[in-house]
Amino acid sequence: MLIIYSMPHFVVDFFCVCGILDKIMIGDSICKLCGLETYVNLHHLIPRSKGGTETIPCCPTCESYLHRTWNNGELRNIYNTVKSILQTEKFKSFLKWRLKQPSTVLFKSQPGKFRDRNKYH
């Protein structure tokens, strides 16, 4: 993931032309999952590798948690809406912890040891 907090205008134009603007932090906004005002990137509700095009603003901490917890098949078939993600006990527990952290601090998670690593579901 490319993280750029301030960049020249020509760099933004280059990323727009290359079609990778959604991988750049798009500045201060509100995460749709935790509700904190922080830096966000665009998270594909259904992974792009599974044909997803719809995106939501999501902080790197929440996005990292999603990809650590569920594989792309589960994100495509089960957790493909904000509502379905917010209703899970795992995410509620994570959210309880996340809301205690400063919104300016971003965390990156490693894949969980119980997550199914088969990306071809």
C-alpha cells in the first residue's frame, strides 16, 4: 500500500492516470467502520480479485483488521456490506478496542493464524 500524506499535484495526476488513486491515503475523512475522523483509504467491500468495484472510506487500522480476520472469499460472500461487518462479534470486540485508541494512531495487523489462507475460494 502506498501512503502519501502530502504530495505535489503532478504526482496525484500521475496516480489518477495510472488508475491507482484508490491505494493512496485520501486525507482526513471519517472511517465508515469505526467512525473516527482520521486518514482513510478506499476499501473494496468485495475484493478486487473477486470482481468488486464498490468502495468505502476506511481507516488503515480497520482495513488491516478486516484482511487479517477474513479471507477474500469470506469478504466476497459473507462480509460484503458495512452492516454485515458491523454485526459480527469479532468486529464489535475490535471496535471496542479501536475506539479507546487515539484516532491519529494507525495500526497494521499481520494475518491471523486461524485465517484460511486459501485465496482461491
